[in-house]
Amino acid sequence: MLIGETLPFIHDFVEELDQGLQQLNPDAGLTPGQKEWLGLCLQGILVTNSVCWVRMERASLGRYSDGMLSWHFRRPGEYWEWLLQVSVGVILQSYGIQEGMLVLDDTDRPRSKCTTQIYQVHTFKDKTSGGTRNGQCLVVLLLVTATVTFPVGVEFYMPDPAITAWTKQERALKGRGVPKKARPAKPERDPAYPTKQAVAVTLLKRFQTAFSWLRIRAVLADALYGTRTFLDETSALFGGVQVISQLRKNQKVRFKTREWSVETYFQKFPGTPLSIRIRGGVEQVTTVGSARLLVTAHQTKRFVLAMKYEGEDEYRYLVATDMSWRTEDLVQAHTVRWLIEVFFQDWKAYEGWGQLAKQPGEDGSRRSLILSLLCDHCLLRHPDQRARIERKQPAYTVGSLCEAVKVESLMQCLWQVASSENPQERFQQVAAHAKAVFAPRESGKHMVGRDLGRLESTPSLVYRAQVALKTAS
């Protein structure tokens, strides 16, 4: 696909970003050159599915050089600090959003095993293979509303190297039977490497500070964030909002004077069938049990639920801070958490972050990440998508919108040729540029023009080979 002039909806989106930046900070506005570059980057990412300047240079037939694109990307600018926040504000204002739910989760982005230039690359466990991989980890905050779902915050996470090394040593020493008093003590955590829970709370605080007028109905997170500190701090941050997370099956709960594991409790008091609508759509029967129990690790009472969908054998255990909600409302709200997994798939598959997003250094990683998230916001401003949402019809998928943008970009390039004063001459110029940019490159697979070497036996060595065989026998 080709990149020509910036598409109208991308141009309008960049103009709205500039207006928002000027309102937030007059010194952070975009210059004409920065607007053109930003629009080109957004269109280039959607067309090439990568944050790669060489690909964008080829797609523009050499009109924009990779050096120019990289120079703008690396150039200091105050607008980078506010760009994502302003973009969130543009979407909220565009669709008149007044309330929603926040969903938290983390995701890994594998990188090369030998990389040294990518920001905060570390080793993590690969969930698919069970082994380890090298890559980056991101904590993402997603806003789910009655109209649209989009990312509103993101931050890198990296485990403390000192604690990681201690954990590895601790396991080895335990395996050798070394007593605890003879093993090194766990080091204090470096503040430069906060936990995922701390990173998540930071994202929530940033969002609440920037959009304190937005009413948050609930905050959803998986079992990693089901700690007492996270639940209490998050609930208090939004004025006592409902926070829903998960418990491990072996976590202790207290009923009257007896302490049980949450799994044992719901074996004793099993759930009953409950019909719910999955994310407000398909109706499905689930088995749900609930009780207001004291969670031992939290030292306070919580609303604890056990639920499993039809066809599942094991329960998943939910925990909620606000015990005034109905059971069916909690289960219904929890189904929304799956939408962040859909966002991860779309983001990595179509919006550049999963393909060649390898700009070196902290600025390289953070800025390419921001550009990728802006693409997700920009697609919500596509005229076809806006028309569907405003008519309250099902929105288009990210993949189909990206295909539409590619076609629109190509059609615009063809229209520029057709509408020129001399279309034939203009077409020949474009064809010459395309031939030069997409010139075939030499392959290392074929051996033509290379020396394969002398692939035959040597007469003087035949006798020696015969002697060697007789000696071996």
C-alpha cells in the first residue's frame, strides 16, 4: 500500500490534538511541521502496521525519508508529555462520555534474546510454551463505556533485578536443603522498580487527576491485583467505587468462627444457576455462589463469589469491595474484563506495536508506544466508525478499519495522479519512483555467482581412506 497526503479524518484528529495541547499548555502546541509529521506517522502505522521509518519511506515512494521521520521522532518536544492525555480527552468529548468502567491488566511483548538497546527489556515466563523469553512488560488501563472502549493509560513494568537475582539464588539454595538462617535475606525493593500493583495505582491516579469529572462505575482487574492494599487504595481513590478482582482458590476466608479456603467453602455451599448477559449481549447460564465473608489476608469483609460458565468444571473466585451490589450485577460487570484481551489482540496485530516497534532507548519505546495508542484513538474518529456509533449500531473491528485506511490511502494516491495536469506524465514519474524504491535486493539464498568449492574426492587421499577403513574394522 502507498502513503500520499494525510487522510482527512487523520488531519482533523491531529488538529483536535493541537487544540487540546494548547488549552492544556500553550507551550506544548504543535508546529505545522509537527502536525504534518504526526499525521504521516499515524497513517504510516495504520498502512504499514509498524513503527518503522524505512517501511514508511518505501510506502511514500521516497517522498518522506527515514532520516527526516527519525529526526522528528527524536527531537525534544513538550507535547510528548501530554499527547496521550489530550487524545483521551478528544475521544471523551467527541462522544459525550460521562461515565464508564476501568479495566487493568498487563501484557508482554517478546523481543530478541540478544537485544541491549530496547528500554526495560527483561526475562519473563512465556505462558504459551512454559519457558522464558526476553521482552517488555506493560501495564495497561482501559476505559469501557456504553459507546466505545479505548486505552487511557499505559506504563512499562520491570522487576527489580536485585530481587530477581535473590529469588533465583533462594530457589537454588532451598533445593540443596540449605536452612533459612544460612540463606541471604531478601533485599529491599528499589523504588525505581515498583511492583505491578504500584504501577497500576499510579496509572489510576494519573487518570483520576486528569479526568476527575468522569464518573467511574467500577474498576476491574485480575487475581494479580487482588491484594488488600490495591483494593482499598483504588476504591478510596474514586470515592468508594466498586473494585472487582479475583482470589486464589487456596486463600482463606472466615465464616462465623471457622476458617476455610475459599474453594472448600464453596464446595460446602455450592452455587446455583444464574442467567446473565455476557457483556450485555448473548445470554448464558452460569453457576454462581456468593457470600459476604471475612477474607483473612485482607483483614476485612468482602463480597466473595464463585462462578463458572456452562461446560466449565472449576470455579473462578471473585472478590468485590462494595458489598451493597447484587450478585448478578457483580457477575455481569466482571464479564467486561475480557474486553482488554480483545484490545491486546487488536493492538498487537494491527496498530504497529506488535510489528517492528523497536525504537531504541527510553524515548524510543515510550514515543512509539504513544503513537501506537493514538492510532487506536484515531480509528474511533474514522467517519464510517463514527456513523455506526452515533446510530447505535455495532462498531467496526480494528482490522477491517485498518484495511479501509489502506484502501483509502491507495485511492488517494491514484486520485492525485488522475487529477494532475498531465496524468500520463505524472503516472510515469510515480512508476519510476516506485521502481527505484522497491528495487529488488540481492538474496543470500541462491548460490549463483558464488563459489561452491571443490565437491569431489582427491586421488592422493583415496589410499589413505582405504587404510583408515581397514584399521577401523
